Amino acid sequence: MGVRGNIFLTVFSFCLSRISATSDTCYKVNSCQCAFLDGRYIDLTPLASLTSEPKWKDNYDRFYNNRFSYNPCDSFTEGTCQNVAVCQINNAGQYFPCGTQSTGQFITDNISGLLAIEYSSNSQYGTTRYSRVLLNCIATSGDTFDVQGEGQTGHYGFKLNSQHCCPKQGPMPTPPGGDAVTHVGTFLLIGFGVVLVWTILIGLICFSCGGPSQKRGQTRAPLAPVRGQHPYRAMDRPPPYDHI
């Protein structure tokens, strides 16, 4: 296989991997709903607290150094944590916002391979804190929230274990304050647009690599004249003689 063929296979494999990654992406609808291009969706709305208190409040990390509160979907206030999704309370009783609902993004965790929501928040000290909540799909009922604590400085890990973390089929429930169809239609157009761009790119590569190749140093043979036609062009013919 020639160099052009190897380049084509490399780019083709890359394009296919990008299309596959796009199809596995869960596009954000709101802070607790996302949807895949194939029609599946994840809806954490049933996990939201029905009161002003967070769903999980003051859960200790594994070292019992800090406590964390978390509420999916809706913001809460605890101490000096105002309108947050995640709040940290240290042993000195200080409160630190670790993420707001508006910053929540659905991503795939590189280590576990699980879908996750990542939040961020700027504290009063000018530092940015990040919280990543892994969405662990379990078949049984019962919802638990595991606090893994601080990994890198300012980065906090959690795991939400629930059947509501499992992808579902069918029409997505209407999100609070909006129309699910509108949101889903928007990211579907974006997703299909990405796939279309990659498809066109692959087609252009196939077209450019599939044409006839010519060895270096070779020249094409001149075209044979059409029968009955003079081998030189009309513009090359000598002018007619002047009649005397």
C-alpha cells in the first residue's frame, strides 16, 4: 500500500473514532437532564430534593476531614454557600461553594469511563473549585451518594449511585421551565451537523486518493488527432496567400 493509501486509512480511522465519540456523547438539556443522539436520555429530576434542604447533606469524606452537601437539579443554600449544587464544610465550620447548577456539564470520566457531571464555582478567596459527580447506573432501587473527597487541590470527587443514572428510552420528560423537544432538537441538529462534516471530509479524502496516479518523471502521451482533423489547431495554420 502506498503512502497515500496509508494517509487515507489513518485519517479515515480518525474520522470514524470522532463520529463514534459524538454518538456516545450525552448532550446537556439542563442541569439534570442530557440526551444521546440515538434517543436515549438520562433524567436525574426524581433525585432532586422536594424541600429547601439538599438531597444529601453533610456527608463526610473517607478521611472525616470535610463534609459535603449535594443536590441534583436545584440550587440550595447552606451557611455561606449561596445557591450552589455542591457545598464543602471543613472541620473549622467554614463553608466553601464547590459548584453551581448553571456550570454543570455532562462529560465522560477518563478513568472510570462513567458519565459524570462537572460543576465549578469561584470562592470568596478568588480560587475556583471543581466537583465531579460520577453517575453510576445500578439496577436496584435505593440512591446513595459517596464522597471521595479532594484529589488534586480544588478538585473534589463524588459518586452518585442510582437507577436514575441509567439511560432510558422514550420521550424525555419536560424539564422545569422549558420544552424538552426544543432543547433536544437543538443538540440533535448540532450532533448531526458534526457527523455530516466528518462524512464530507471522508468523502473528499476518498475522492482525492481514488484518482489515477502518475509516476514521477512520466509524461502523458499526446492525444491522437480526431480522424479528418488536421493535427494542428486552426490558430496554428499559416495565413492564406493573397490573390494577385
